[in-house]
Amino acid sequence: MGSFVAKEITLEDIIEIACLKKYQLFYFGHGHMSMFYSKRQMLDTFSDYQNKPNTLHKDKSLTLKEFKRVNETYPVLEDEAGTHVFRGAVFNSFKAINELKRHVDYFVVDTLFLDDDYAIKVIPMYQKGSLDETVLESYKQVFHYGFLFDESTIKGDRND
């Protein structure tokens, strides 16, 4: 039916891809971005090591904190697929929503670690293309724009 455009590319790259697309284009536009994944159920392994039952499986309240980054925590989730670690800040596309709406067919708002009320309040902001600062402030989230406006330092030369 279509394909997802990578989350690690710029808005300029997304537009270029969209102009050449032959199928519908999907884009992850809001939510906690995956930072690490292992097929191994690490919390289960740790519980086994301690000879304790794993009570943390599917617990959405778990976070990691790095010694060097004291102001950021990273949500962790272990499920049947393995162990997932996510960025602490919530990725959002508010600054680019109107441009993205012209090029992307399906826009994904991922509410993992967030409740249904959050989705009910945030999704209309994307649909209308206007922000409700009161709603955003009430959740006291730290937002980031990923690589929409800054090219990733991970990939090689442009267009290689």
C-alpha cells in the first residue's frame, strides 16, 4: 500500500522523496522515537540472574538514566519482541506540519507511554495545523524535532 519514510532524514529529503513517490507515503511524526532494540529480553535475563521473578515485563513506567545526562530519562519496555529503549524527549513535527501535510499521505502519532486523552488532544493539532500551547504545557514534555531541520551526522555524504 505504501512505505514509511525514515525518521532520520531532513524535511528537505522527505519532500524530495515525496515528489518522486509511486506509492502512498507514511511518516512517524510524533511520539517517543526508538533509540535501541534488542531481540533479547534483557529484564528477564537480569531477573533470572538475580533468581527473582520478572515483574517488569510490559511495565511502561521503566526508565534509564545516564550518569552524564542527568536531566533526561529514557523509557524502556520489554515485551514479547524483546527490549526497547526510547528517546526521553518526545519527537514532534509541529514546526513542519503544514509542509508535511502537502507531501505525506499518512501521518503517525505514536502514543506509547502516553494515554488516550493525550492522543485526543494532540491529533487535532496536527489535523488543523495549529498548536494549543496550553495542552502542550499541561503535559510538561520535552520536545525535539529529530533531524527535520538538521542533517544526521550518522549517514555518509549526501545522496550516497
